[in-house]
Amino acid sequence: MDSQLFELRPVPDEPVLIFMDESKPSRECPWLYIGAVLVRASDLDSVLHSMEAARSRVGYSRELHFERVTNDQKRRLAEEWVQLLMYDPRFHFVVNAVDTRMLSYGMKTFFGQNAVVEAVYCDKGNLEHDPYFGVGSLKRCSWDHDIRVMNHDVRFIDSDHQSVEGHSEFSHLIQLADVLVGCARLCMESTSVKQHKVELATTFLPLVNKLTSPPPVTWRNSSFGPSKRGHLSFFPKRRLTAEELADPFARTASGFYTQRTPALSVGGAGSLFDASSF
């Protein structure tokens, strides 16, 4: 990910932790969504405290997955976490979507500008065995003079905070990345009409609308804060052949884009509440 894609305010030599998750394409939705939640190491304890406090208020202590948001209790917890992403300046995020109809896709890892990346954590699963993900991506990022990567090994951890050892507290942030990806995907692609999922994604929709709107977009007096803490983009602008995908100049010519109308906005949330449908 280009280091200038969003405005993580640089503080010299202050480490950043990155927590990632992804949503695989399907027959119904050919888009691959990749999300990352970024937190400064100095904010980690307070961030985890806020997430745990939300668990206590809602009364839900188990693992949270977007695809399993099937009742009001899970939705309320996910909604509180989403509001942290939207309004709390300690949280930054990046979401990138790749249209798999347009290319044979690979994947990069994305970082903020002038950041010191202390570690990257990802959920155990498909990405753990993906040949395009991991050491190579982090080494390429370290070539950028704006990014210093302290550890080139992606650390795969269990997203279930009740079953892991060592970094169990980080599992909450992996779960948050999962909720982020699910909300962004539903907002853009209208991938579900399940009531609790749609209600949750609708909470995130105002920020998605702002991130995908044509310029000029101002943040100074925004309810989301005075600076842009999130980024949502799509790739590619045009169909790429396998040969073009292998050519860095052809990939650059196609590039990422951000202006796209969320499908949830078009369809209207009110018409989607059908608990019997996917």
C-alpha cells in the first residue's frame, strides 16, 4: 500500500501495530476485501481497555465475527467497536478491495505515512499459507524511506481471545479488523440482507459515503474528526491481463481508485431487513 494513502500523523520513532483480516471473494461477490486496523503502541493499553469496556457494557465476552452477527447483543458490541473506528482518534484503518474479475490477484500489505511498524498481526487461516503474503510484502514496504519495519515476519494468531496464549489481548483487534472488513464489504456490495448485519453496516455507512465521495471532501469540521484516519480504495480501474499484471508500469497505469457508490446507499437499508434471506 502506498504510504501516502491516509494520514496517520507521524511521530518520530513511535511504533505502530497493524492488525489485519480479509474477506475472500465468492460467487455472489467477486471482490476481495483486505482490512487493517492501525494502533500506536503507546495507545495499545487504552485501546484494549476501551474495547473491553464495550464488552462489559454489552455483556458479550466470546469471539466476535462479522458473519456471526446474528443477534442484538453481538450487533451492539460490533456497533460500539465500529464507532471507535469512526470517531476515536486512537484508531486508524485501511480497507482495499480487489475486483477478481479484472485480474489474477496478488496482495500487498499497507502502512501509514512515516510510520515505524513494530509488528503485523493477522488471523490464522488462509493468509498464513498465501505465497503472496508475508515476508516479501513487508520487505518491499521497508524499501520506502517513509516506512521502517522492525520485524519482517507476519505474526499469525488465533482471533479467539479465549483460546490463545501469549497475545490473547491482540485477538480483540483481529476481531475488530474482521468487523471492519465485513462492514465495508456489505456497504459497498450489499452482500447480505440479514437484519443485524445491515443495521451494523448502516452505522458505518456515513463514513464509507464520505471516503468514496468525489472531491472536494473536507475533514476539518467533520464529525469523524479533523483529520482523515481511514482509507477505502478499489483496484483495478480497468481489466488487466496476466501479462499486464506482471508489468509494474501497467499496474500503475490502472491503479487504485476511491470514487464508487456504495450499494447499500442505492438499495436503501429499509428494504433489506429480511431475516430469511442471505
